Amino acid sequence: MKTKWGSCNRETGHIRFNLELAKKHPRCLEYIVVHEMTHLLERGHGERFTKLMDGFMPDWRSRRDELNGAPLADERWVETTNGCAADVKRLRG
């Protein structure tokens, strides 16, 4: 099932976030903030949106994959030696 992490209303300029983001690594939250703010400039997810995201956050794809690959449950995150976040449960398993 796909999770809706945020939404943007271009007409009002309002951006809303899923409260479950508070349980995710800050990198994931940063990605969603940039993603939704980019929607203030471009409504869809087409080529222009992708180019804007590449300019604002070059590693957005890895952050998106990190967020969407994690379970929705409460998690604790640690930084690994390569600077990426990892779920403590996965590291111990």
C-alpha cells in the first residue's frame, strides 16, 4: 500500500504532512518538505518536477526509496559509517 506522506495546495500555498513522518529519519522528512515545496512550482511529477528536484536535492531518489522502503511502524534510526540511516532492528537482525 502506498502512503501519502504530504500534500500541497498550490492555490492556498498550504502544505500538510503525515504525522508518521515524525517517526522517520530526518533525511526522509527533508525529502518530503522539498518534494511538497516543489509542487508549489510544478503540479505534477513530470520532467520539469524531476529537474527541479534534482536541482534542490540531488539525492532525493535515495531518500524517497529509504522512506518508502521502511515499515510504517515506530522506528529508531542510527547513522551508519557511510552516512546513511539504518533501522536499529535491521542492524541487530
